[in-house]
Amino acid sequence: MTRTPFDSTVRGEDEPPSAPGTRPATFQEIWESFDRAAVGHAHAKLNLAGAVHAYVSHVEVRPPTILIRGPHGVGKTLLARTAGTATTRPFQIVTGLDEMMVLAAAPPRQRTIVLADAIDLADIGVEELDVWIDDVIQSGALIIATAADTSDARLPDLFDDTTDLSALSESELEEVVTHPASRLEQAKVVAARMGITIVIHPEAKKLLASTAFASGEGAALIDRALSHLAPILVGLPKQDCIIDRRLAEVLLRQAAG
């Protein structure tokens, strides 16, 4: 695929990637933001942090175009969102064939364009990506694309860098359950305002992780299951909410729909 050379005047000194009046984030700070965002993927986080740091520190004039590939529920969108935050770009999830409407709606260089997990490359083929990505790259947009399909060898040719994520292990999925950014931790904050303390038993955490691993849905299933805590909290008196194995089974059944 042939690309027209990027116009380096798109982003001049009057349009830095970091917020006006602030110093660019260091590599360590950017890496730590990726490390806080998602469990696992140590090597991928280093690669992403390096690409983002090169841009925010003006080593690279052109915003990076990065493809993050991997199975469902491994943290692709979390890492993409973090990349957008690190470059102070708005985060925009683009699903299905909506990307053309999004690109037409606003100057691409004001957005982070993300192809979310919902996209199946069987539905939005490499040819369609090829149609729009050149124009967006030349306009100065930061592109972080996520895709579950890792089999098409042609796809990385559209991007500066490709980061492949592997499925999370059961032990890593246990970490996901109680990760500071998890649905459970969010529920704990809401519950505390209601005078309720949420406690999760180790066997419940193991069940959530093992079921998520076996299903192939990974962290997505855990997030969906724990989202069903909210209506349970509403019906509780001001007391502890104990997530034991039995309640975990209920949450998983509800998540299965």
C-alpha cells in the first residue's frame, strides 16, 4: 500500500500533544498509566508507552498509528483509552461501519479513533480499513485500532506498530476481579455511600476467574457479571454485602443472560 508522505506542518509548536503550560509526561509516568489501566501484558505496555512517549516528547512529529490485537476481554480498549489520555486526545470508540460518519463529523486530529472490540474483521475488511486510514493518518490523527482477529497478515501494514495481546491466565483474571479500576471497586465506592461494605470471598473470586477463562470471554465476562451487583445493593439494608460462591454463581448466570 502506498501512502502520501505525512505533512509535518499538521502539528506545529502551537499544537503540542501535551496540555498547554505543562511538561510532557515522562516514559515512566506513561508506562505507569498503562500498568494501572489493565492487568498483564508487560511487554505490550512497554511498547505502547515507548510509542506514546516518543510523540508527546516531540521525538516523533507524526502521531503514532498502533494496532492492538488479541482475543476478547484482554484489555485492548482499556489500553487504547489510556493511550488517548496520555496524549490528551479525546477518546472516541468507533464500532461497526460507523467510522466513516465519525471521521466526517469532526476534524480527525481532534480525536482518538478506536475500533472497539465489537468490530469483527469479517464485517469490516482490511480493504475498508485501507479506504479511510490513509486520509486520517495524513490529517494528524492518533490511531489506536483494536481487533480480535490476529490472523490477517496484511493488517499490520496499515499501521506503524502492532501489539499482540494474549489471553489472560486464570490467575491474571483473579487480579482483574479486584483491580483498582474494576467493576467491583466501582461498586464498593457506591456501596460505601449507602453505608454498605462489599466483601468478596476467595472462592467467589476464583469462580469468576475460572468461568471467565473457560468461556473465552476473559475480563469482559467478569465485568458483565459484577455489573449485576447494583440492583442487589439497592435492596440491602445497611450491612455487609458478602460475595460468596453462591452469589458469584447468581451473577454469572445473570451475565450469561
